[in-house]
Amino acid sequence: MSKAYEKSGVNLEAGYESVERIKKHVARTDRSGVFSGVGGFGGMFDLSELGLREPILVSGTDGVGTKLLIAIEANKHDTIGIDAVAMCVNDVVVQGAEPLYFLDYIAVGKNDPAQIEAIVAGVAEGCVQAGAALVGGETAEMPDMYSEGHYDLAGFTVGAVEKSELITGAKVTVGDVIIGLPSSGIHSNGYSLVRKILFKDNNIALDTYSETLGKTVGVAILEPTRIYVKPVLALKEKVSIHGMSHITGGGFDENLPRAYGAGLKAVIDKSSFPRPAIFDYLMEIGNIDEREMYNVFNMGIGFAIIVAADDVDLAVETLKNAGEMAYVIGQIEAGEGVEVF
């Protein structure tokens, strides 16, 4: 053990303990194609295991933003890793790619092995939900960058898809139907506004119980982001998907148009799907216009799928057989942008 390094604020022994603690969580995520165990300088994956003729690699990286501050204040670290995985793999599957593996990056002020284990346990759970292997990562102890107890978390994923099956949105046309998959709540975007409404403007504590929510505020806003990979891949086997969108920061207005080209607009019927109570709660106490809410949050739809009108019934049935609720929420019309009525 380096005594000089320890005096600088870095505990090597705690780092070794963290690695030992997370090994059992990493083991849960093993899948075909993994070519190396955790501990090497680089994670390896054998792409030939997939049997693709013309494989296209699709990659994504993201973090969970200021939702981390809420997890830290609540001292609840075992679900924030699910959020990190979800933000990456949901983006990758939009192109029709199957997420293959994931790597995480955790930066801490002080290495607390139990805290690190809880974070990585969440990452592993997210990987299991996505069918992706956790092949490596990095934990950096930087006491001059982060105060004790604080940390940052980010992730990176790589997926693959047959070139001929890549989903680009080019097939989307007038008359197509939009199917929405429900969110679990806020997911991982808009938390700067959430924190302003709850904590700065209204001084609401995390342990405040709300009749509207049926739970404490802290539990409601820490609900992890849903992962849509498995039902979407199941749908891809049955139906020609024209376009897809992961509804993240910027809500409906920014993300839906990314699924289709110019000259088209999404027309969304807001009464066609249930809206989680957290959005009505925020809208009321924050005095926010409803239309603005759709420009910031997912409002109950975390993922949108565009298919031909003739394929709607089969698509909904396939998604429900895969364990996913599915709602017909709108259609594609001539125009620009998004209309919500």
C-alpha cells in the first residue's frame, strides 16, 4: 500500500475491495460473444458469434445528469445504474441494433466499496434487462474533483445490426401509425427543472408523502428508466418497423421528429395513453403549462415505434406477448414537427 498515495486521498485497498465486490454482479451479465473476463486492460467481444453477414456497429454513450444528486441525497445507489444503461441501450435499439456489451465509468471523491457495489449492481441489472454483457469499466477516485459521498456515472454501449435491417426512418410516410410504450415516470431527463420545482421553489423534502403520487416524492422521482430492448427486438422479428424514437430530453417535440424526415409531422392524442401521476404533480406545483411539459418530459411515453397502418394489430399483439404494454398514440401526417391534442 502506498502511504504517500493514501495521504493524497486515494485508497488503493478500497479500490481492490470494490473490484472483488462487483465481480458477482458482472457475472450475471454474461452472454454469447464475450471473449474476456473483467480485469483486463480492455473488454473483448467476438463479433463472429452473431452470424451477421454485413454487421453495422451502433454505439451510444450517456450519463444520468442531475438525477445523481437526488440518488446521493436519498443515499440510494442501487437503481441509478439501471438509468445509465437505459439511456445508452434505448438509443442503440432505435436503429434496430441489439446491444452487445456495456462499459461504465464511475468517478468518486472517496472510494466506498459498498457504495460502488450498489452502483454496479444497478448497472448489472440494467445489462441483464437489455441482454448486454458488462465487459469492463473504470472507477476513478479523485478527492480534489468530488466531495466525499459524491460521484459521477456514465456509460457506453455497442450494438450490432444486419446492414439490410438498419432502421433509419426513411420508410416513414403519411398514414403510418405511432405506437407508444409507457414510461415508468420521469426517467433520466429534465431533473434540473424537477429539482428547481421541488427543492428550490417549494422546499419539498424527499421523504414527503404525496396522496397524488401514492408514495414519497423521493421514491417517485428515483423510479428507474425503463429498458425497451427486448420487446423492440421481438417486434423487429415480426413487423417491418419504419422508425423509432427514444423520448428523452426535449420530450415529444425534439425526439419524435428524429424518427422521420422533412415534410412529416407526428399527431399525438394525449388521451390515448396513461400519464404517470408525477407529471401532474410537477405541473401543478410548478405552475407549468401542459404543452411545455410535452416539450421537456416524456409525459408517460418512453419509446415510440412507427409502423404501417396494416401492421398495427400485429405489432401491438407482439409487444404484449413480449410483456410490454403498447398504445396507439397517433399517426404521421403531412406537415412539420409534432402536434399534441
